[in-house]
Amino acid sequence: MTVKVGILGAGYMGKTHGRILRGDPRVILSAVFDIDAQRKEEAARELECRAAESEEQLMDQVDAVYVTLPNTTHAAASARALERGKHVFCEKPFATSLEDAGKLLELCRSTMSVFAVGHNRRFAPAYMLVKEFLAGGRHEPTLAQFKMNRGELESPPWVENAAVTGGYLYETPIHLFDMARWLLGEVTDLTAAGAARTYAEPDNFSLLLRFESGLSLTFASCAHSTWAFPFERIEIYGRYFTVETAEMERVSITHGLNKAASVQDFHALKMEQKWGYAAIDANFISAVLGEEATAVTADDRYRSVELADRCYRALRSTPAEAQL
Ligand SMILES: NC(=O)c1ccc[n+]([C@@H]2O[C@H](COP(=O)([O-])OP(=O)(O)OC[C@H]3O[C@@H](n4cnc5c(N)ncnc54)[C@H](O)[C@@H]3O)[C@@H](O)[C@H]2O)c1
């Protein structure tokens, strides 16, 4: 069986997924559509598929749609595809408001279509290794510290426009909100401080998240910190262990003095493997074919949006002197 796929949004991620899908023998990459005609034609040439005349024409030709548009358009475009009976892979974020997330969740529940969200880090070998280390309860995390920075908000140009991203938290830290829940469980309380320092929206955040397990996580995110390596790092501490990542390149697990740390290095993997893009696409196609479930559940999709929303609400209620 094959799945006919169309790509809505022929930018960086549309082409990234397109290149991967072309290599999957279960996929026929049918068409691409972008409001930018030049991008659309270039992508169609590169991906060797049709350039659709419109979104509607794209959707008419396919079984599944990749929504790789700027953030605030995700929920409506995904809803249009679901209403036409299509399976949907939507890049993160699922939605940029709780209201849209709730409506889309209801729609997902009322259809037979598969819906996946691009929380690719769940498929990155580095994070899968951390998940495996924590699985089974033998290594109980007691404290954690995450950092997820960006160098700037310049590329693509719309990332500095909160009206298009939904806000910086929906654009970048949302990846680690999903990771935090996946690795550490449900969040019960959240405190946030943040401020706009370089851009017109809050771009520096210090967050404190408390989990059902009693664990607390401090999370820092700066949108303009240069791309100093590692711009993304998680550290998880437990009884005589530390797990530490450096982006999706490396994981170190340390058990104490006089003991060698175990280090796994993934830097030589191709980006599509290292960042989990190839595996999340394969998971989506398998789900469409009824062979496995999507890794990110409906609840997960909603909860990552909910965390971003809670941070912004906490920020609005934070006294000015507590801001960064
Ligand atoms: N999972 C990840 O690691 C990851 C990485 C980067 C980006 N993303 C997400 O992927 C999405 C796309 O980001 P990108 O970097 O590819 O952006 P991009 O700007 O390179 O591509 C977006 C494309 O959508 C097109 N577009 C805009 N409105 C449209 C419309 N109404 N109809 C058709 N086409 C339209 C634009 O012309 C552009 O070509 C964003 O939501 C972003 O957050 C995810």
C-alpha cells in the first residue's frame, strides 16, 4: 500500500520532510503548494512532484497533508485538511492558543484521520537514550535544568513577529515543553519571569516547573544568545547520577567519582536521523497505514500548547520587579 502525500508550505521544513518522504517506498509524493510561486516551483522541481494551483487542488490529490506553514496558520489549515478527510502531519506548534488547540483536539477526536505533530525530538537518538535511561524507575529523577536558546529571531524572517509565531515560546521552547512532559511527567505548577530585551515580545525567560512526582525543573530560554554551542541542553539529576545532553549531538551519563561517564556521541549522524525527522515521518506513514500509533498523542499535542499558554499567563500576572 502507498500513501499519497502533499506538502502545504514549501519552505525549510516542507522541503526537509519532502526529501525524507521521497525516500520512503510507501509514499508517493504527489504535490506541493506555496503562496510564493517561485518557492513552489523550485520545490516541485527538487522533489519531483506536481506544483498544485491551490491548497484545495493539493488536498484533492492526496491522502495525507504535511502542514509546514508559519505557526499561527497551523490550526486552521489542519482543520481544513481534516474536514476533507485527510490525514495530517502538522509541524509544531499544534496551535498557538488554547482555544484553537481545544477546537482542533475535538475535531481530531471526531475523525478517523491520523494526526501527527512535529515534536521530532522524541525520535532523536540522544533524547531516546535519555528516555530509555529513565524508563523502568531504576533511575528516579529528582531535579532538572533545561536550556533552549536561539541565536536570533531572524531566519525565517517571520520568527520575530509574534503575530505569526504566536509568541517565541510557541516557536522554540515548545519543543522542550513536550520533552519535559515526555521525560518527567505532568506539570502541576509553573512560575515564570520574562521580558522583551531585544525584540518586541518577551524573548528572555526563566521558568520554574513543578511536576506531579515532586521534581522541579528550571528552564531558561533566550532568543538572542548567539548560536553558542550547545544552545539546547538538558541536565537531569537523581540519586548519584547526572544525565546531560549537548543539543542532539551527545549524551553523558555520570555515576560518580572514580567511575567513567558513559558518553554516546551522535554528531556523525545525518541531520534527518540525528534530529529525529526521518523517524517521525516514518512513524506518521506507518500510522496512516494502520501499522502503529503516532508517538505524540492527542493529549500531548494539547498539553504542550497549554504549557506555553500557562507561561504567558504567569508572566502577565508576575509583578514587574520579578521580571528579568
Ligand atoms: N520541528 C522542527 O525542528 C522545526 C524546525 C523549523 C521549523 N519548524 C516549524 O515548521 C513550520 C515552517 O517553518 P519553516 O522554517 O519551514 O518556514 P518557512 O518560512 O521556510 O516556510 C513556510 C512556507 O509557507 C509558505 N506559506 C505561508 N503562508 C502560506 C499559505 N497560506 N499557503 C501556502 N503557503 C504558505 C511560505 O511562503 C513559506 O514558503 C513552522 O511552524 C516552524 O515552527 C519546525
